[in-house]
Amino acid sequence: MFAGPGRVLAAEIVGRLKRIATVYGLYGAAGLLIICAAGYALDALHAWLASMSGAVQAGLLVAAMLLLLAVSAMVVAILVGRRRHAAPDLKVVTLAAMPELGHHKAWIPAVSGMIVGGAAAAIGRRLGHRKSRHEVSGDA
């Protein structure tokens, strides 16, 4: 009796998974091509600098630029990692959910969602004020 809807659901799931795999495969291919293009551009920059000032100086300049980029990426990663995540404003979330609450049966999941969300926010704030293991031991 349920073979028809089950097959339709399975076909829909397989179709979505194939599309997701295709999208991520294309992202991976694009990332690989970007890495190759960046390497080719660095090689061209090195050749141009070598023709102007010599191979050793060109190599040192390209290496210094790459080191500078790596250090700046690490500094940005550290700054982003230390930044606290702001808790969502529950008033805005509640008001955004109001149009969906037209039917009386819709209140049950909405109220339980608000209760669970409030509890999660309270727990998150409580856990956010604790010191990490590294801060307690003095590593940070």
C-alpha cells in the first residue's frame, strides 16, 4: 500500500543527494583550479622578478610575500576564534515566528520551541562564562 509513496520519497532523497554531491564536486574542482592558477601566477611573478633583479632575490621576495600572507591569515583566524558569538535576540525570533502561528495547533510546537530555545540560550550563556581548561592552567 505504501510502496508508491516510499519509492517517490526514496527517489527524491537520491536525487537531492546526487545534486549535493555534484555541487560539492564542482566546488572541489573549482578549488583545485584556483590553487593551480595561484601557483601559475606565483611562477609568473617569480620569473618577472627574476628578470628584473635576479633569481635569488625574486625567490626571497615571493617567499616573504607568502609568509606575510600566512601570518596575516593566522592573525585573522586567532581574532575570529576569540570573538564571542552574540546570543540571538529572542524577541526578534519570536516576532519572526508570529505569522506562522495562525492556527491554534501551531502554538504547541511554537511554545515548546520557545521553551527549548530559551533553555538552550540560558545553558549557552552559562557555559560561555566558564573558564576553559587552557585559561585555568594559564596556557592561554
